[in-house]
Amino acid sequence: MSSDKPALRVDVGRRTRVKVPGLKALATWAQAALGSRAAGKELAVQVVTAGESRRLNHHYRGQDKPTNVLSFPATAPAGASPIPLGDLVICPVVLKREAREQGKSERAHWAHLVVHGTLHLVGYDHEVERDAQRMERREIAVLRKLGFENPYRLAKVASGRRSPA
């Protein structure tokens, strides 16, 4: 398969007028997170306002504040093609603030949140320390391959704490 055409199909929906990285970049980042699992899959990326992010975060996670990324896995109907992985809901207002606080470029943080959210869709989690370490190692390796620095090192240097992603 040509490297110009990702094996993963990505659809983007916007509920805000903020500038979003191109479809090819989003697909490349998500595909890198998935590796060989990307073939024949579909991912939806929704870009939302802080208000919408807050509403979803409160409803699904019980946290009454906007968040950077939410992941909603899909249940694929039998015979679906491409097979839906789920939705990533990204709030650029939070993303921009975090990038600034963590000393990252917005593009690097977009890549990190797409990778992070995509990994959630395939079962990675960070609720337990051992799982968080496994997820971080995967994120760091994927982002390094994509030409981005370790996002957790940058966040720790900027704030002295772990990234909120």
C-alpha cells in the first residue's frame, strides 16, 4: 500500500471554527498509533467547543469541566466495511492552553492527543499505574517515529507534573 494513502479512513466533523490539522496528518497520527490494526478501519474525529467538551465530559465521566480528548469506542455491526473504531472528541481550546502550559507546539499536542485517544479506542488505559506506564511508552514510541519529542518529558519540564492527557 502506498504511504500517500493511509489504510485508515478518518472523517472529521467540526463544531467550531478553529483551525484543525489536515485530514492526512490526523490519519497519519492515528494510523501510527494503530499500526497493523489500522487496515480497513474508520475513525471519526469531532472538534468541539469548550462548552460541548464540558457537557460530554460531565455526562460520560462525571467531571464538570472541558477536557482535551474523549474517546468513544464503536461497536461494529457484522459485516461493516470499513470497520468503525469509534470517535475522538477533541477540544482545541483546552488543547491550545495545554500546549502553551507544557511548552509544546500546538501541532505536537494535536498529534499526541490523536495518538492518545486512538490508543484508548483499542483498549489502552491509564487508570492503573502499570497500564499508564504501558500506554505512555507506546505513545512516546509512536510520537518519536512521527518526529515528535516525548510529550511527557516536555510536560514535566514545563510544569513539574505529568501531562493531563
